[in-house]
Amino acid sequence: MTDESTPADLVLTGGRVHTADARDRQAEAVAVRAGRIARVGTAAEVAPLAGRGTRVVRLAGRSVLPGINDSHLHGVWLGAMWPSLLMDQLAGSGGHAHEAPSRLETSADRRRAILRTSGLLASLGVTSYTEPGLGPGEDGGPSGCFGSAALRDYADLAAEGALKARVTALMLFGELDGRSSAAELEKGLREFVPPADVPGRFRVAGVKIFADGIPPMRTAWTDRPYADGGHGALLVDGADDGEREAALRAMIGMAHGAGHQIGVHATGDRATRVVADALAAAMDRDGRDARHYVIHGDLLSPATLRVLASRRIGLNTQAGIPVATEPMLAAALGEDALRDAWPTRDALDAGVRLSLSSDAPVLTPDWRIGVAAAVTRRGVDGSVRGAAQRLALTEALRAYTITPAWQDGAEHEKGSIEPGKVADLCVLDADLLDLEPDALPTVPVAMTVLDGRVIHELR
């Protein structure tokens, strides 16, 4: 136990502290004691907590943010591929071509990949992330990045204190970006035992389900016809659309009934509508605040957004996707489809809990690029995609901090800089409010703090 007279371990003072609290208040200084935020306020208010053993960091106008939470990031896969990405042109990676990594055969291979990602994310100010889909459905997968053994590797590394981030994981009982069935999911829920939580570092929260594919590949399930006349289809087994939809609804009901959080990859307007309805129906049966969410949500009608908002179903999307792929979506479904495409502004205005993420290694894990894309909707060619869906800077920051904490069911523990919460912090080497959004990706991350401990620092 500590009291108010106990000196802080770390004080950051003389800058702009973006608290991301309910009122988006700003402060000048923050004090950290025993891994928790001890005080937030003016420099004068925080100064009394600086004692003989306190490390005092003079910010000189730099910005302090809550630790960044990338709420949809494939950590094992990223560690195996980096610096190659699936959209290198967006990542600004110097023209690295995509190369499929060698299969990760052993625990040592996977651990090296996880730790590589852990170090990379620490350098970017990321202190939490969600690993969205590891489990039996991929035990024989070609990459070795998504099988159930990776869950054990994460748990072991967390127990050893080797992870430089808090990791939430979803189980996968079907194929990555591929087929699944209600029978396989039911069997997995009954028989598969995930590793136990490692408090504060690793937790298996629920289940990932793939509803459909993606619009540019004409595999998203849509109401609008593609240029070739098709509508795509669900990835769930079934003889026709009706059987596949019934199976998907049954899968969502089973996972919810088993007490799990559910993240559903859904992109087409028909898929997102059915998924939202199925998630809402499952929650209505018992009233549980399950923190279910739609992943990607490329095409979302206003009616679907209203369902998400009314049932507290989250939306987890990537701002870099529209700026990179909007022309491909328009070519597949027509310009009219863009009215409902990646509606981040409309989602917030409807009351949907919006989380932004990288989907790395599809996109870069650099959240600064993600925030700039959300605020400007500008692609690398300078063109603006969907200007009406732009977010304000504070809204984009919340979508990388406090709202992902809500998705994790941990908004009372992390995601904002408030007394009593964990001391997870990201220090940027500039005042955010003095920057043009396009310049944000050029600003170095000066320091990353996890549980009050400095895990990255520019020298």
C-alpha cells in the first residue's frame, strides 16, 4: 500500500498530456507510482510527488498519450513478415515486396516472431494489442502463425515477463480467411481448452468467426451485385445462402451462449447486416454486455449502424484500407457502393463504439499513419477518399486508446490517463496540437511506458 505522501517513481512534466478521459481533458504533468497513475494535473500540482528517488522527465512541450491499443493485429504473423507488409505502398516501407514467410514449425520460431513484434510495438508506443484468431482451425495451416500452439507460446512468454505489451487473443475454430462450420465450432467450444490468463499480460477473451471475404476480391457477401453479376457468399458451410446464414447465426449463438466475446470478420453489406442482427439477437437473449464487435465492416448501411449502436456492438476497422483500396471497391461494386463504404464518421455520429486498428501485417503497425489516414482520408497518391468520413484528431486518438480498452472490457483499468489506472503511456516528440495531421507519421515516439516501466526511449 502507498499513500499520497509516497514519492512517485516517474514524473513527466512540462508538456501536453492528452488524458482521453470522458471529457478529453488535457494536463501538463503526470506522476506514476507503483505502476499506476498517481496524479494528473498542472506542473505545480504534480511537483510535490517528485522525491529524491523520482525520475523527472522534462517534456519541453512534448505530448503524452495513453499507451496505444492496436485492437486487431496479427502478432505472430507480423513478427514473421516484418518489414514486409501486404500493402507496402501504404506502409512507406521503401518498396519491400511481399514475401511469404517460411512456415513457423516450432515453439522457438513462434516465440521469436512474437518477441520481434513485441519490441517493434514498444518502439511505436503500442502497449496493448489484440491477436485476432489463433486456434485449432489453423493447426495445419500453411504459415504456422495461427495455430493453437501460439496461444500457449503467448501465455508462456507472458508468464516469463517477456512480453512488452498486454495481449488479448481470440480463438479460431475455422480456417483463416476461409471456410468454417457450425459443427467445428461446437466441437471446438466443447473440447478445446485455452491456456489460463496471465493477469495484466495475456487473456483469451473469445472467438473469431469469418463471415465472408473482401469486396475487391468479390468474396464479400453483398446486396448489390458485382460487375460480373454475383453477390459473393458466406464462408460458412452450407448448400445455399439460407443454410449458410442459418449456420452463421447458430455459430454466433453458440459462442455467445458459451460466455465468449465474439469478433466477426464481415465486410459486405449483406454480411454486416446479418452479423449485426445475429449478435443483437444473441445479446437480447440474456442481456449480457458481451463487447462483441464487427471486424472491418467495409460496407455498413445506416440501418446496420443503428443496430450496432443500440446493442453496444463495436466496430473495429482500419482507416488505411479505404485510402488504399477505394478504387478497387468501386470497380467491383460501382461508385454507388461508396456511400456506405468505411463509414467511420457516420458510425461515431450514430453512437457506435469505434476502434481503429492496423490489421498488421496487412497494413503497417504504425498507429501514427493510421491516425493520419483517419483524419485526412488521404492516400499515398494525394487523393482524398471519402472526405465526409473524416474524424477529428481527438476522435481518432480515442479510437486507438479508450475505445479499444472498452472492447477489451478494461476501460476502468487502461485506455486513459487517470489516477488509479495502469501507467501505460506513449510520449511523442512534439506537441500534437501544433502538427498538421499529415506530419504526424514523421514525429518520433520518444518514450513508451508499460506498467510504469520505461520499455522504449530515444537517446
